[in-house]
Amino acid sequence: MPYLIHDIKNVAPEDHPLYFFDANVWIAALKYYSGGKQNEYESPYQSFFEVVVELNETHDPEILKRLKNKPKIVLTSLVLSEIINAYMRKVAMRNYFGNGDEYRRYDFKRDYRDKTDSDYKAKLKDLCTDIDSLSDYAVLMDDDFKAIYSASTLGNLYNYDLDFNDFYYGEFLKKYKLPLVTHDKDCKFENVVTITAQERLLKISDI
């Protein structure tokens, strides 16, 4: 079965009506909106995400007439959980204790959430506000666990070099034929359109 992996710089955001953004892409976009420190690899994803938002905001009849699609962002409960948990640990906590790796010495619950109550709550409120501000551009979808679990079975997980969430996303994306935007080198899903700047993924593309 083929790996349908596309270089993000060769994909126009209007090419698809729906996009499933991996948590790492969401976090890159949210850092961009909050004015946080950005990593070089995040730039193409931030740009892609931002164009999707801009296409939803435009009311110019000439632009709308030329558009193939006015794309929406697919959001599920599982990816939302990943976004919030990872952002608070890798962005909010890191910013509080310093941008170097020394933040790893601290425990998230004991040293950040419980001891820095005001900072934690303020950052969480800002994060939730930023996510909510994108709701007009999102399509909420059920994770459909019952159907996907019965189709893939947990016993198959050990055959893949994936954590459970990525394995589940792969099955979900196949079921609904959704394109994935990700920087995760482990997200090698056959027959899933994958849009990325990740060199390891691009090397295994069959297109």
C-alpha cells in the first residue's frame, strides 16, 4: 500500500476541504498566535495553518470565486486533550522556568501546576481562549472509538512503531479519508494523505 506523503510547500491550503492537524502543528500555530518563541521547523506549519484561517475569514467575492475549497480544521476530543496537555507542559511550563532544558528538572503537577497556581491558571485560560477563537473554522468530529476499535483491535498495536494515540489517529484518518498535517516522523500511515516538512517522512513517499 502506498505512502501518500506530500511536501507542505507544494500543497495549497485550498486543495482539501478538511484538514486534521496533529497536536504538534496546533502547538506551533498557538505559539505563533501568542507571540511565543518559535522553532525554525514550525514556520511552514504556522504559515499553512494561518492561511487556512485567513481563507475562512475572507469575504472577497473574487477570492471566493477562485477557491477550490474553503477548508475547515477537524477537531476531536483526543487531539484536543493532546494539545492542552502538551502545550501546558512544553510551552507554558517551559516559559515559566526558562527556555533551556533545565525546566525538565521540574515536575509538572508538583512544581508548576500546584506551586505556580496563578501562572498556570492564567496560561491555561489564555490557551483555551485561543483555541475557542478558532471554533468558527473547525469541524468537531466524534472519535468514533467503538467503530475504530473493532476495526483495528488493540492487539494490532504491537506491530507498529507508534504510540497508541498515533495508531488511533491513523485508523481514524483512514476511516474518514482525512488528510493529516504533521511533523511527527512516526506518523507513517499507508493510504493517508500526509502533508509535512519532516524529511524522514518525505524520504519514504511513494508519490
